[in-house]
Amino acid sequence: MPLTVLLVDDEPLVRAGLRAVLEAQADITVVGEAADGAAVVPMVRELRPDVVAMDVRMPLLDGIEATRAVLRSVDRPPKIVVITTFENDAYVYGALRAGADGFLLKRARPDEIVQAVRVVASGESLLFPAAVRKLAAEYGSDPARAALDRAALTGREGEVLRLMARGLSNAEIAAELVVGTETVKSHVSAVLAKLGARDRTQAVIAAYESGFVAPS
């Protein structure tokens, strides 16, 4: 089955460029396009894409609110990668905190765009961990620290979270810790459950905001 993608951007040229890049891949199909975040929820319900490539800044409903709307109102929501011009944009961080799984720079090379969609779809690693680290460092908070303390991660779960924060995939974490991939998957699932995180991105944001993982 091909990986299906919904494109959401108010610039027709951006959508056309993304479509051309993605549909050049045998395993990826673009199932629809939208020019504003306000159209996303009904299109996701109708088309059931695996990934939504979502612009951050749009005139009626921006990517942050559209991400919240999808996660709040769609059963089994798709993965969401936000499209941005600047990686240090506060809008990007807002979208990640709202539940987006990663982000894609508009200036990215075609191979980077394809890889970003595949990485987000797999859910096994974090897109642009260095940029997430930099953004999260600015938003540390006492509530975030308290929430992570309450999670009571085991020592091994803490190790796994730190490696997730470096952007490592399950296979890379397994190699680092000299354990099986299935064991890593179990630890990742436990970390997400204890933190109440939807995915790795949300867990890593919690780790940085709480100070559990140092930005450096």
C-alpha cells in the first residue's frame, strides 16, 4: 500500500512543488490538496491520509489550530508535519506543542522532503531534533518539571528518552543500549504512556521543557 499524503498550503506553487516531488516516488501518493487549515478536518475524514503536510501560516485557520482540530476531532488521526520557512519560528513550536509530529523546511531538497514524510509516517524517529532542542529550551517551565517528576520513569526509560531526544530511531537506540528492537519499542511505549505524550515529538518536548534533558 502506498503512503498517502494530504497537502495543505495557501500557496499553489508550494503545493505543486510538493506534489511533484512526492508523486515521483513509487510508494507515495498525494490524495488531496487544501488551501487553508479550515478545510483540513473534513478532508482528513474523507481521504484518511497517512500524513498531512501542513503550512504553519494560513489566512483563515493556521497550522497550529488546524493540527489541534484534527487531533481533537478525528479518530485515528494522521501524522502531521508542518511546513515552515524558518526553523526557529515560534509558530513551528506552537504546532509541535499542539501535536504535530515534526516539521519540514520549504527550502528543503527533494530527497529531504521525501525522507521527512517517510520518517513522520514511521513514527520511529524525530525530525530535526537539534531545532526542537533549541526551541524547547526557551519554553522551560515548573509545570513541565512537575509533570515529568510525576511520570516516575525508570532508569532505563530515562535513558531511552534521552536517546529519543537525540533523534535516534528504535534500531539506533537498540544498538546504543545493546538490547533488542522490541525491547526498545516497549520502553518507548512506556515513556509515551507515562508522559501522556501522543508521540516521540511530544515526549521530547516534555523532556527539554522540564530540564530532564539539557539543551546542550
